Amino acid sequence: MKLGIIGPANAGKTTVFEALTHDFAGMGAKNETRLGTIHVPDPRIDRLSDMYRPQKTIYAQVEYLLPGKKEGKKEAGADLGWVRVIRDVDALIVVIRNHAHMGFGTPDPQADFSGIDQELILTDLGTVEKRLERIAADAKRGKAADKEEHDLLVQCKAVLEEETPLRRYPELAAAKALKGYALLSAKAVLVLFNNADEDESLPALPDALDENACMVIRGKLEHELAQMSPEDAAELLEEFNIPALATDRVIRKSYETLGLNSFFTVGEDEVRAWTIEKGTSALDAAGKIHTDIQKGFIRAEVISYEDQVAAGSAAAAKKAGTFRLEGKTYTVQDGDIINFRFNV
């Protein structure tokens, strides 16, 4: 999972990036695009590793991408250089200032978010219009366009011209024929309101935002916490009524926003977490591991994490009747432990 961090100037993007990744490169790194990779904390993986004692334990990973200032270029008065850098991310984290900042006056979260959203919409509109113009030019030369692609682009254009982000139309945003365009307003968005140390409340939200896709982060405080020892951090977390470090909270919220689950493969050689979208079939989950497993899929041997832990081992879970054989169309559930049988 790769998340791009964007937002208005002086929203605290670098502070948030460093709080999430524990990559404290300092002010000198502001001009450079930064990529931080962290393990997804998951106590289930820890427990399975204790059970199997594998040679390797592999956690799911999250990448946070922070465009550097040198990527910026002025287009119609807006700093849009980050557009080129974030096209391949899975979702966007938009950092919005919600605290007083010297020289920047009273925060206006609604206006700041709307401004970012409009940049995404205008960028997508330019992309769609250019492609439609090219399709029209090809048609004059006798080259037929893909009808599905053309119709979807026309729908996108109509939505974008209404100043509406494509993510408000999930079926359109997820259309496979449009995937290659990496349309920015179609990406899932998680909004982090960067509050003052003592403020844990969400501001009034714009109509375009769902509360479920928003959370508060006290950037300056969280940045300090990320540099403390676990013991010192625990005291401050309790003092400021913060349930967990920003890294853990944002990852959980990111999984919710993107609609992601985890399944596990286990053995003496390796215990590993795999990240998939909710609703993924056993066949597609097999392909996540290796295309050969998907091609030669025979069946999936499935035990839920809860059943295996309750039984004490896979063998005991089988005796208890909680071991299942599933076919290609089985929908993988969060926490499934799966052994794929295949033949190629």
C-alpha cells in the first residue's frame, strides 16, 4: 500500500511524514521527494510467529510518499509539481492545518481542503480532455476508439465539469478501462486535520467529506512522541488522551478508508501477512502470492486466525472441525490463514 501525502503550504506535511515514518531527516530534506516504508503492526502476526517459530516473519508494509519542494512548478498560480510524483499511489493523505500558525492567520480547513480538491479535479479534467481530443483526432483518420473507454471518459468529463471529484462515483472511479490514467480525484482520500497539542476535535467538515475518511493528528506533539522511548511516549500518550502513536492510528484508518483486509500464510520457513481488498476471491488472493499459484489453483485450505488460536494449532483446529476447503470463488476474510493447493 502506497500513500501520497499532499496539502497546502505550511499545513505540516513534513512534520506528519516524519511522525508516521520515524524518518527524521531535518529541514535539509524538504527539497527532496521522500519515501518512507514501515511495517504494519499486527499482533496476529506476532502470535503466529510464536506458534510456528519461522525462519522469517514478514509483516505487511505501507509506503508514505512526500513530494519535495523542488518538484513544484507553477501552473495558473498553483504549485502542482506534486501531481507527477503521486500518480502511482493507492490513496492520498491530505494534511490540513487546523491550528494557528504565525504569519498565516486563522486556519480555514474547509477552504484549504476545497482548494486541494479543486486542484485534483482540474488536473483530471485536463487529462480527460486531452485524451478525448486525441480520440476525436484518431477518428478523423479512421482509427476507431474503444467504445467503453470513450464512454467512461465522457462520463468523467461531465462529473469533473460539475467540480465534483470522481471518488464520489465509486463505479466510475474503479473502472478498469480508466486505470491507466491514474486519475487523482478518483483516488481514496484520508484527511488528517493537523491540530494544536491540546485540541483533539474534528473541525466542521466540508459537505464533500465523510467523517469516516477524516481524523485528527496533533502533528507537533506526535512528532515529539515518535522520537521518544516507548516508556516516555506512553506517559505522554496518556496525558494527552491519545490512544496510540500516529503510525498505528493512521495505518488502521488507511486500511478502513481503502477497504483492505489481511490474510496470512504460515509455516516453519515463513509467517507472512498479505494485504488485499475486501471482497477478494481465493483465486485472486492466490495471485497476490504468485501467478503460478493462481494459474494452477486447486483449492484453498482455510482456518480463521481466531479458530487456530483458540484450538492451539492447525492440527487441533482440523480436529475441531474449523478447517475448511474452499474453491476459487470463496471470498477471503480478514484474518484467514490460507494454504493454497495448486498444480502447474
